[in-house]
Amino acid sequence: MAKAHITLHQLELKIALGAFNIERAALQSIWLDIDIRFQTPPHACRTDQLKDTYCYDSLTQKIAEQITPRTFHLLEHVAHEIYQLIKNSYTESIEVLVKVTKKPLLSSNLVIANASFSYGDT
């Protein structure tokens, strides 16, 4: 049987994130990459009907509504919370991988373009 998945790339959210108060004082951008793998392809593959698919617009709105008002210390916790939210949003058996990326504020003079943490089933 064919496998199917939806991948969302670079969904940007602004959240209060950081290990220290000074980091959390201003909202920071994070970028999400989300991969949802379905055990059975959505019916929309055959029907070409919106009602037979999974609405990623609704999912992204739900993530934004439940994540952006919160405060986080670590990327690890952000990824875990988004993973749980997605898993609880589907009644079907799915595998989920969430990657959260941010531009870190380092205490040294070194520069890292981005830092990411991934959490999920795959």
C-alpha cells in the first residue's frame, strides 16, 4: 500500500522562549517543520475533494492558538508540546516528527545561524 504524509515547512511563530528572563522578555521567532505520516492515504488522493483530506490550515491555526500565548524555556519542550497537540488532533494512527528551529542568542562571541531540536516518531 502506498504511504502518504503531509509536510509543513518553516511555519513561523513568535513566542516567549529562552532559558533566562532576558531571552523571554521579547518574543522570538521559531520555525516549525512538521511531518505527519499516515498509515492509510487520505481519501482525497482518490476523490480530489477537500472534505476528504486533512486541513493543514486548521492544524497550523490550532498550533498558533495553543503555543504562542505560552512561555517556554527550551526548544525541547516546545517540540514535545507541539508533537502532543498534533497526535491528539487525529483519531487515525499517525507518525509525527516536529523540528523546532531558532536563531540562538549566545553568551559568547560565537555565532550560530540556527539551532534546531526534533522530536517525534520517526
